[in-house]
Amino acid sequence: MAKLLSMIKLLVRLSFIFLVVPCLCCPAYQKQSLLHFKSSLLNNYHTSNSSSFGLESWDSISDCCKWTRVVCSSYSRDITALHLGDLHMHGEYSPVDIRILDPIFDIRSLRFLNISHTGIEGEISGEGLANLTKLTYLDMSQNGLNGSIPAQLFQLRFLQSLDLSDNSLKDGLSREIGKLENLRSLKLDRNSIDGNIPVQIGNLTRLQKFSVSRNKLLGPIPDSILNLKGLEKLDVSNNYLEMHIPNGIGTLFHISILELSGNSITGLIPPSIRNLSKLETLQLEDNMLSGEIPSWLFDIESLKNLYLGRNKFIWNNNVKIVPKCMLSQLSLKSCKISADLPEWISTQKNLNLLELSDNQLTGNFPLWIAEMEIESLLLARNKLTGSIPFPLFQSHNLSVLDLSRNNFSGELPQNIGHALKMTVLMLSRNNFSGSIPKSIVDIPSLILLDLSRNRLSGNTLPVFGPYWSPAYVDLSSNELSGDIPVSYFSRISILALGKNKFSGSLPRNLTNVQITEYLDLHDNNITGYFPDFISQFSNLQVLSLRNNSLHGSLPSNSFYNGRSLQILDLSSNNLVGSIPSELGNLSGMSGIDEVYSVSDSIGEIELNWIEATVSLFSGMYTIEIEMNDLTVNWKNAMQGLSSHNRRIYTLLDLSNNKFSGDVPDSLGNLKGLKLLNLSYNKLSGYIPQSFGDLQSIETLDLSNNNISGTIPQSFSKLKQLSVLDVSNNKLSGKIPRGGQMDTINDLSYFANNSGLCGMQIKVKCSEDEPTPDDVQEEDDDVEQEPWFLWTGAWIGFPLGFISSVLTAFLSGYFVIPTPKYHSIHYRH
């Protein structure tokens, strides 16, 4: 009996445990939902290797609460959070159908869902989101979502954070956004939303963070936003917003981040902003704001980051500023600041970024700035003079220095290499002289070096170590001499040494330099044969050897590996022989233009045509390189290519050499070519019919050769052609008509071709002359026309006279008629 009682007690205890203690594993249906999601993901990438996604722990045996990226409730063991961001195979980013999320939408206990940057595409499932009634955090950013934001999303009353940035969502926002009364954080930046910021935003009285940056929003910032008294962050930057900043913006007392940059906002800075006692970041740059920059901005003690550049502001140099704030970042680019650098900046001991470019600053480089340990210092495009202080490069923090386009002079400080954290050094367009300091090679993190357009000299250059060298180097337009400094660089993407005094031949060990994008040696005194080892630079996109003294023929195997070459300029040398037909195999010139990019730890370097400028975004910086130094030989003058187009200008220039023989028919394969210049050579034969396939060609120059035959009729297909120069050849026949050919009527483009005719040069062709039959018909018309006219006159005149007299008598008096003049219109 005692044993029976003991067993009963044990069963009661076990029952109590099962009733009170929760299950130690996740619900089976939730586990199956995740396994279904995993299976769909692997099928999308056509792989069975789940370790590529970090999902190897997701199996049918183990407890899903122990899986990676999964969080469960400690009590109910229901899944409450899924961290699925960046869920794609390493090295591959494949689009994923959004229906892959359907199994996840069955997990109704979810409170946190992050599926950002997973490549999902399609419209958000409103029915699926409607199941997630407990959701407080949703991140679907950096995907390919399109369509509208579903109405069901605005029924998630516990939602506190919503991130739909970096998608293609367009509409549905203004209708539903006002229903989210409990929303605490909303971020919809970088979508493709067209329309205004909805006035219903004012209904979200619990909202703390609101960002719709990098969209296509229009209209004003609605005044209803002033209802959001708990707002801590307002980011509407990089849209198309206009009109004024709401005057009552200063009533949002909790706001710490106010970002309105990159719009078309006008008017003054509202005085109420001085009431924002918690304001840390104020970004108003790139707008159309006007008026005087108020000095009271510097009385906001909490302010740390201030961006006011690129507006229509006026800086009052007579106002004395005594800042109460301690700034970390200050950007006053293009604010019309004149005279010396404002000395009050010296009080900002925590300053790590100072941007004063594009002003009218004068005077010497202040010593107090050199001693401030600033990380990023940008003073480009001013009128500063004198030399650079020695202490500037003793800094332990200096990372970005841009002093380009000033009037600095003297020699570069020899201790330049002591700034070991330097990544960007730009000193172009000044008057620096002397040699390049040897210590510059001691900077291990240097990525961009621009010393162009100075008066630097010397025939020996410092040698970087075998393991590092800058990715971008521009030493062009100086007075450097000696041999090509091959050993100066080991790994480099962009090397510009044009317009110097380098001499000698191109050394064969140039192949030891891993040049990946751009090599410019134009306007030097380089001699010798054109090197066949250029073919080893398989990733080279730009090669300019213009205006040197290269001689000999162009080896046919020089470009067999030039799949990336998009710009080849060998003009103004002494090259002879025939043009290799292999040039027609340059695949980089046969397709669509591409954009250069060099990815580094500092961000992305985008190449337009060479001149580097630094743009700041919330303390981060992007380096844009404008290559306006690459020019084109045209009519004995140098023309710079347009820098407004961010796409590469595909170009082949072999002009002003001594090439002979036929023009290769294979050049017609270069369908992406925009400029082809073969002028001032000794070419003969005919213009290839294949040139009518150069569908992207804008400028074609074949002048000053010995080319004969006709201009191919296929030229009428060239829709982009704006300049065609075939002057000083032996061409004959009719100039093609149709399309762009009808617009090319500059007589000089066709001069000195005795056999040409056509509308463009106002010379009739023989086939346009009338035949004898046409002449006879015309004579018959001429003979018949006078008979008809005179017959009409003899009949019409008496009838008209009699009619007039009768009218006069019937009217009771005689009227002298007034003569009427008629115009005769001839229809052609």
C-alpha cells in the first residue's frame, strides 16, 4: 500500500511538472516553418551547402531554439526573434522571390524580424504580415521590394521599429501611415517613393525616430510633424523637398538629430532651433537656404556636428563668435567666408573634421590648425598662401588632407611620412617645388596621393615597400624627370605621370606593377618601340601614351588580352606599319560604358576624369576623381572630354602617326566606341562598310590620309554621329543622306576631296541631273504656261471691266476701282 501511495505521489509530481514547467523545445510547426524556409533558400541558390549561409545547425533533429539566428521565449519556447539579415551565399548575391518568406509568416509569436540584405524581390505580402500581430521590430531594408506598403502593415499595433530602406517601394505610404499610433521608429530611406511626406505623420504621437531619407519625396515638410513631441531623430535628407523649414521646429525639445540636407529647401534657418537643448547633429547642407548664418547656432551647448555647406548663406566676418558648444564635425563649405581662417575654430578642441573648401580664405596656413590633431582637414579651392607648417604631419590622427587649388608654395615638409594614419593626401594645383619627400613611403595606409599640377622636380623618386603602395597616384603636370619610375609602386590601380619630363623606353619590368585600371604617361619623352608586354595588363581600362617619341610598328599581339581596355590613346608618336586588325577584338570597346570604381576601406573612388575631390556625408567621406586631364587630339587642339557623364568615354586615338595600309574592317566591331581618330596618317584603301555598325560613335576623324572610294551608305544608320571629318583624302561619290548625316554640313569636314558631292556641301551629284525626257517635259510645261496665263488674261479682263462698269451704274455713281495685289505661290 505504501508503494502504491509513493507511485501516486510521483505521478502527481510529474503531472505538476508537465503542467507548470514549460516544454524545453520549440513548437513543431514553427520548426517546420523554418526548415521550409531554409529549403526554399537553398533551392534558390541551387545548392545543398547550408554552411554557406550559417544555417548548418538548422536540422530536423535538434531543438530550433538552439539554432543560429533564432531566439525563443525562455518560458513558452515560442520563437520570438529571427536574425536573418545578410543571408546570402558568400561571394554571390542572387535575387530571391519574396514568397520564400511565406513559412515565416506562420510564426505568429514573432516580435523581432530582420531580413535585410537578403536579395528578396517582389511585393510585400500583406496577408502574411497580418499574422505577425505581436511584431515590434521589422527590418526589410536593402532588398528588391517593390509595389506599395500593404495596408496590413499598419495594423501591427505593437510595431516600434520599421526599416524598409534601400528598396523600390513607391506608393501606399501617405494613405496608411497615420494609423500607426504606437509606432516608435520609422525608417523608409532610399526607396523610390513619389509624393509628399503625408500630413498624417502628425498622428504618430509616440514616434521617436522618423527617417525617409534618400527617396523621391516632394513638397514641403508638413507642419503636422510638430505634433511628434517625443521625436528624437528626424531625417528627411536627400529628397526633393522644398519650401521652408517649419518655424515651430524648435518645439520638438527631445530631438537630437535633425537631418534635412540634400533637398531644395529655401528660406532662413528658423530661430526656434536655438531652443533644441538636446540637439547634437544639424545637417542643412545642399539646399537653397539663404540669409546670414546665425551666430546663435554656436550657443547650442549640446551641438556636436554642424553641416551648413553648399547653400546660399552669407558669412558675416564682422560677427565675433564665442562658441558654447564643443564641435566634433564642422562643414562650412561654400559659405562665402573670406579673409583669414576664423580663429574661434581653435577653441574646438574635440574637432576631428573641418571642411572649409570653396570659400575665399586668404593668408597663411595657421599654426594652431596644425596643432589641433584633426582627422580630416579639407581647405581646397581657396586662396591660401605660404608653406605647410611642419607640425601638421606630426599628428597622430591626420587621415585626410586636401589643400588642393590654393596658392601654397615652397618645398613639401620632409616629415610628411610621420602622419602614419594618412589615407588621402591631395596637394594638387599649388606652387610646391623641390623633390617629393622620401618619407612619404613610410605611410602604410596611404590610398590616394595627388601631387599633380605643381612644380615638383627631381630624377629619382622614393620607393614604396613591396607590400603596399597607394591605389591612386597622380604626379602629372610637374617637372619630374629620369626614367619611368617603375619601382616606385608595387600595387596600384590608377597611375598618372603625364606632362612631365620622363625619358627612356618603357621598361619590361613594368609588368611587375599590378596596374588594374589606368596608366597615363602622355606628354613625356618616352622613346623606343611600343612594348608587346602591355598585353599582360589584362585589367587595364585606360592607356594614354600620347605625344611621346615611340617608334616602330604596333605589334599585333599587344592587345590580345585587352578585354577591359576602353580608352587607348597612342596619338602623336612615330608609329609605322599597318594598324593591327586585332584592335577590333577589344571587348571593352564593343559593349556598354561602365563606371570605374576602386573599393577601399575609405569607401569608393569613382573615376570621371582625373581630379580628386572629397565629399562628406555625416562624417564619412567619398572620394570622387574627375579626370579632366585626359584630352583628345582634335583639329590640332587639345579638347578635354566631358566630366559631366559618369560613364567612361570609350575612345581609340591613333592620330598623328605614320600608319599605312588599309583601315582594318575589324574596327567596325567596336560598337561601344564613342570617338575614333585615325587622322594624319598614311592610310589608304577604302572606308570599311563595317563602320556603319559603330552604333555609339559620336566623333569619327579619318582626315589627312590617302583614303579613296566612297563614304559608305551605311553611315546613315549612325544615330549618335555628330562629327565626321574626311577632309584631305581622295574620296568621291555621293555623301550619304538620312539620319545624322543630314546634319553634318560643315564644308571643312569634306574639303579637298575632289570627287565628293551631295547636299551637305551643296554640290549636285550627276545622278541628280535631269534626264533628256525630264528636260522635254519641263520645256512643254514652260510653253503651255504662257498660253494659259495670257488666255486667262484676255478673257478675264473684258469680263471684269464690263462687270465693274455695270456695278457702278447700277449703284448710281461711278467708282474708280482700287488695284489689288495678289501673290502667286509656287508649290515645289
